[in-house]
Amino acid sequence: MNAFMENGYNKTSMQDLKRATGLHPGSIYCAFENKKGLLLAALEQYNQDRTAELKSIFTQQHSAQCGLNAYLNSIVAECISDDPTQACLSQKAINEIAQQDDEAQQVLSNQCRLWQRFMCDVFVEIAQEGGLKGERKPEQRAQSLIVGIYGLRTYSQAQKDPHVIASIAKQLLIDVCR
Amino acid sequence: MNAFMENGYNKTSMQDLKRATGLHPGSIYCAFENKKGLLLAALEQYNQDRTAELKSIFTQQHSAQCGLNAYLNSIVAECISDDPTQACLSQKAINEIAQQDDEAQQVLSNQCRLWQRFMCDVFVEIAQEGGLKGERKPEQRAQSLIVGIYGLRTYSQAQKDPHVIASIAKQLLIDVCR
DNA sequence: CGATATCTTGAATGAACATTCAATAAAGAG
DNA sequence: CTCTTTATTGAATGTTCATTCAAGATATCG
């Protein structure tokens, strides 16, 4: 995961992967068939890790509203960080290889759908807490939120001003709960 | 530009570039020094083309409000398209190499800033037309718009439902003019 | 036309690439 | 302890990569 996050898929050589995994080429090919197989496994693992982290953030807070706020703060922290392993592997993969590889595209598409479903449930909860003003459907709010997060991650690589990133995230929270 | 858009930077070989440009390797190296030089030139050219197109969309409409609407529609059309040359080279480059190469990062950062400045002017115009409800600063609106467009482009590679893409864009327009 | 400068050509280069495989080691079964 | 199965190793493979360069073509100018 870290190797792919740092260099992207195409720039990551088998030698990088050998170093990152501590496995010899033969073992990697035995376990994952080829380089793409290892990527798919990394995407799977990454999604599991992030899903667990996501759920943990929300259960740690005493309301869905606070959860969403904490979640966005954690993303802002990642965007501001200069550590390449704080980037989102899914997003990098979507932009680099979704267009080139159908299998990867499908995995990423499913992961995105699951993420969206989770966020949708969050908005249902926030609605029950009375935290939503308008009458937009939770599905649409979840869509807008995810689009906003994708956008924030891209934007922050071009303009790494912490204050700006934080203020955009704040506005996103407002828009998505309006 | 097309070669880099289709394959990304790292996956594009010198042979691809030879085919795409009609130039022999020696000529490419004579004119652009190396592969990265050609990328930088492509980014420059792409930005010029897109800037001209952007301005043309807005001058073709009789108000900045209509211009923004037409602009978002054109982006939705690109997102929905399956043609890889309709993708945004800047966005692909930001996600693939901004982190890896300082020179490219700086070029992309500048281009983003110029785009944002243009959009900021658009919002000043829309305000004069009375098309904005709240009191957010035009700079912040431009930021949110750009973030939304980046996000839309990423999202559309994972979920290519034309109806969904269009509805997200519609909501983005609403949020950004609120 | 002749001389000088510039541009174009594409084969050659060595490095780096993804992948394979026979040899070796370890683990498991009887 | 022996035999069979499974996992590990890392050098070897052939390919493809970005880059170079001497030779040839074309343009420039007196």
C-alpha cells in the first residue's frame, strides 16, 4: 500500500515492491500472480483499513453530526500532511488506472459505492438528530460529500495552504448539511 | 497531450510519444530535452487551450450566470464521455506526479491559481447581476467550485451514471451561488 | 552555386523492467 | 525418521525503457 501510494502504480517497480513487502519476486508472483494482483490486494486491504477507521471515528463521537465533523477534520489533516502515505490510495488509483483496467475500475467502483452507502446512513442519522435544514435526500448529500472529499484531496495537492483547505472543508460541511 | 491523457505520464513510453507526435526520439530530445520536458510543454499547451475554451464559453453567453451554467454542463459532458482525451490533463497530472516532481507541481499550482482567479472574476460578475444569495466572498466561491469540479471528475471515473453526474453538478451550482 | 549552420533520422546503448524457474529450504504427514 | 508437499530464493530471461549520437538531409545566406 505504501509503495503504491508513494509512487503510484506505474512508477512502482517490482524492486520497490520487493523492498516494501520483504518478499522475493517469486513469492510475490506465487501469492498474487502478478503486479496487478498485488495492487488489487493492496486496494482491498486499504479499503478494509479505511472502513474500520471510518467507523471508529463515528462511534467515538456522541452524535452523527459530531462524527461527520471529526471525519472531515481527519481528512483535512491528511490533506495538509506532506507524508505521501497519508494520501488516499483509492483516489490515486481511480485517477491513474480506473480508465486503463476494467478489473481495477470495478473494485474501485464498488468501494466507492460502499463508502457512499455508509455516508448515506450517516445523513439519515443526522436528519434524526435534527441537524439537516433542507429536504435533500441523504443519498444526494452523501454523493456531494464524497465528491467534495475527492475534490479536496486533488485541490490540496495543487494548493497546500492549511488555512484554505480547512475553510473549504468547513464550507463543504455547511453545504452538505443545508 | 492525448498520449499523456490516455496513459498517464508514467505509462506513456517514448514510443507512444513518437507515434503521437510524429517526431523521432532525437527530435523530441532536441526540442524538449527529455520526457518530462515534453510533459511540461504539454501541460502548458493544454492550459492555453483550456483557458481559451473557458473564456469562449463565458463570452458566448449573455450573462456570467448563464456562462457558469454552460461551463458546468460542458464539464458534465466531458465526465460522461468515454473518450479518454476528454479527461482533464491537469487533474491527472496533479494526482499522478505533483507529489513526485517539484517543477511539475509548481506549474500545476500556478495553473490552478489562474483558473481560480478567472472563476473569482466570474463570481464578481454574477454578484453584480444579482445572482448570489448569501455573502460569501467570490474567492471562496471560486475555491468551492474548483474543488467541486475536481471531485466530479474523480467521482465520474468510479460511478459513470450520467444522471447522477448531472445532478451532482446541478447541486454544485446551487451551493456555489447560495 | 557553394559553404555553413541547423534540423532530422533511426539504429545503438545500457539500464531497468516484469516475469520465470530450477534449486533450495521448510513444513507436514505417515 | 522418511517421504511428500509446499514455500522461498535470487539469479536468469527477454523485453521494453529513456536517452544518445553520428550520419544524412534540409535550410540559410553570401
